[in-house]
Amino acid sequence: MRKNNLLFFTVFVFSVIAGNCFAQYAGWTNYTNAKYAQAIADSGNELWIGTYTSGIIKMNKTTGEMTFYNHANSGLPDNEVWALVIEGTTGDIWIGTYSGLAKFDGTNWTVFNTSNSGLPHNEVRALAIEGNNIWIGTYGGGLAKFDGTNWTVFNSSNYGLPSNGVSAL
């Protein structure tokens, strides 16, 4: 009987501790409609959140109003969003997805993939802006640089990258 009481007590204490450790803080608000966010970009009054399964959420930081963009209601090529970056001069948002790269200017969507551009692989995991260039890390094609016209690809074959999987820039 004593073993059963000790086991019950141990399970009870672990449950209480684990429940408190993994509980959501009461002051937090959940803004996503997805399992989790994979990318966030701040454009001043708006916060852009790229999600794992539900596309993008644009949230107005003042009003809390949210707009949801997904493959079904926009030009987003895929609902699995890996990377977001905002171009400083134009305010365009660049979106790295499982099925290609997208640029959204607030009205129009432009999609780049392996069949219509120099993008070396469709799964875009990382993005960075440097001057007029956008750097694109792909999960299989290495690194690409796009200057608005020309594509340059850096990979394990031509530039000695240790891997063609680029997950961060």
C-alpha cells in the first residue's frame, strides 16, 4: 500500500509542476490561428506573422485588427510560411514559403519559383535585404541573390557551400 501512495504522490507532484511550467501566461494573447508562428516582421504599425499551416496574419498594432492571407484567398503560393522580410524603401513584404518566394506590395502578389525564375529551389527558408538585393536561403538549392532583374546562385557545386540547405541569414 505504501508503494501505491508514494507512486500517487510522485505522479501528483509531477503533474502540478509540469502543469505550471507549461501553462500559458495569463496576460498573453494568442494572435495566430495556426499551430505556431515561424516568422515575424514589423512594418511600423503592422506586425506580419508567418505561420506553419495557415499562411500570414497581418495585425494592426494599434487596433488589433487582423487580416489573414492564405493560399485560397490571396496570391500566397503556400500556407507554410518560413521567412518574412520587409523592404525598407518600398514597404514590400517578401515571403519565403514551402512552394516558392512571394512579394506582396499591399495590392499585388508576385510569385517566384523554379519554373518562372532563377530561384534554385522552391522551399525558401530564409530571407534578408541588403541594399537593392534580396538574399534567399533555400532548403536544397543553396543561396540565391536577386537584384530585381538578375539571379545569382551560390551552392555547394559552384561556391563551396558546405550544404545546399540554408536555414538562416
